[in-house]
Amino acid sequence: MSSFVIIAMYALFWMWFFGGFAPKKKPPAKKQSPEQELAEALSKYLATLKKPGDAK
């Protein structure tokens, strides 16, 4: 085997060993209080309503 192939295999092994190929875990989302969840849902709902000025 050529030295390049051996070096490449060695590098890939160490990348695998130290987690180079593992997907990064996202930190868990911060839990919202019920009031915050309600406020967010209400603001999304109100944004979807048609406004009187939008009618054509």
C-alpha cells in the first residue's frame, strides 16, 4: 500500500474515534411556561386572521 493510503486510513480512524463523524447534538430547547406558550399561540393565530384592509 502506498503511504498516502495508510496515512488517510489512520486519519479517518482517529476522526471516527474522537467523534469526527458523529452529528452534533443540539441542546434541549428551553421549556416555556404555559403563559409564554399561550402568548405565542395567540400571536400566531392573530397573525393569520384577515384584516379589514386586506379585502379586495
